[in-house]
Amino acid sequence: MDNTSIITQVANPKEEELISSGQEKVSQSNSSLKKHRSRSIFTHIFCCFRNYNVEPPSSINKPCSLPPPTENGPTPKCDQVEVSPIPSSPTKYLLPEVSISDCGKNCVVIDLDETLVHSSFKPISNADFIVPVEIDGTIHQVYVLKRPHVDEFLQKMGELFECVLFTASLAKYADPVADLLDRWGVFRARLFRESCVFHRGNYVKDLSRLGRQLSKVIIVDNSPASYIFHPENAVPVQSWFDDMADTELLNLLPLFEGLSREEDVYNVLQSLRAR
């Protein structure tokens, strides 16, 4: 595994512009090779959620299996066969049972990259964290910037909700970042790429697998493709890279204070989408 495959995030337009301008300065033969490498790097490091028109998977009608023909009789038709249901194993949810301290609270699923932080393998002079990540026996440094007001946002969310970190990045990167970011123990659980559903080129966060009543679940994410199965549960946020004047997390707090008191979050979120 190379260092381009552990972080799943949208690509920074500024970085794409720099890469594009750099490629124009090389010869045609080298340009072809470097463009291929550039696409490979950004496809794996910043696994972009750009396919926003993804449709939820449709149900598949499986044909019934016919029993073998009897010794002296014809093969029965499919509609004449009595099909016995296959016993299903108990559903295993992604989250444990709700703790006593969170009983009665709504559940908020919070994304990491470009929602709370921006990370890069390129050195950032004002990085809040530098996280070493081991890949194929080599240590790589990941430079992490915190979104403005993220501390205040997390502390307040931890008071109001059962908070779950859900990222499509790998745990070897996201877990240590969460350790440094969440000093208050806001995240009751952390879910990583292996908990996503890979659907039509995107890592989708299937909220129905959490083990929580969907009318009490909210997802906060910068990527519409990541909640394509449950858009009615989403509070969208703008992707963040390095704007230190950004106030989006601070501006969202009044909305979440209201949502924390709702028995059914759909009405409020429907009004939000309408606006």
C-alpha cells in the first residue's frame, strides 16, 4: 500500500491547479507519464466524492431454485414450488448499544476530512498536528489543519448528542488524528473505511447499518455521495481546506441545538433542504 490510499477526501482545487500548471511545463512525452501518475495519486489519496448522481442500489429479485425432477414426473414450474425461507443470522450493527449517558439522545454521524480537518502529505507550515503513518515499513508524515471553531463545535455536540465519527479514510491515519482532535471524548464510536459500502465508485455511509432509529440520526458531511442512501438525514457542509476565516461549524450550532430536542429529525431537515 502506498501513501496515496489512506486518506479519502475531496481534492483541494488549489492543489489541482498547481499540478495542472506544472504539467504544462514538461515535454509531451513526460507530460503523458506525469499526468498518469498525478491521476493515480489523487485518485487514491483524495478519493474524490464527485459522482453526486449515484443512485441507491435497487433490490434484486433472485430466481427461485427448482428441485430436481421426480423419477416419473415432469419438473415442477417455478410458481408451483413452495419455497422455504432461508433463516437469516441476527443483524450485526456497526454501533454498540446506546450507553446510559446517551439514552434518549439523537445520534449525529460526523465526517472527518474536509468537514473537521484538512490533511495533506505535503508539508504545511501552520499544521495543528503532524501524524506519523507507517506504510509498507516506511513512516510518512501527515500534516493536519483543524477547521476554525472545531473545538467549540465538538464540545457542544458532545453535550447534545450521541456522536459518532464516520470516515472513509483508513483507521491507521484517522484514528490517531481523532485522538489528537477529540480531547473531550466526544466520539462514542469511530467507524472507518471498512464500515462503508463501496457503491459505484464511492464509499457510502449506510446509516441503516448503525443500529439506530433513522428518524433520530443526522449525518454531517461535506460529500453528498457519502450519504447518497439517506439524503434526508443530512446536514451538508462546505468542503474546507485552509480558509481560517471560515465560520460554518460555529454557524451550525443553533441548528443542532434545535435538532437535539426533536423526537423526529426529518421535519427540521426537510425544511433545511427546502431553504
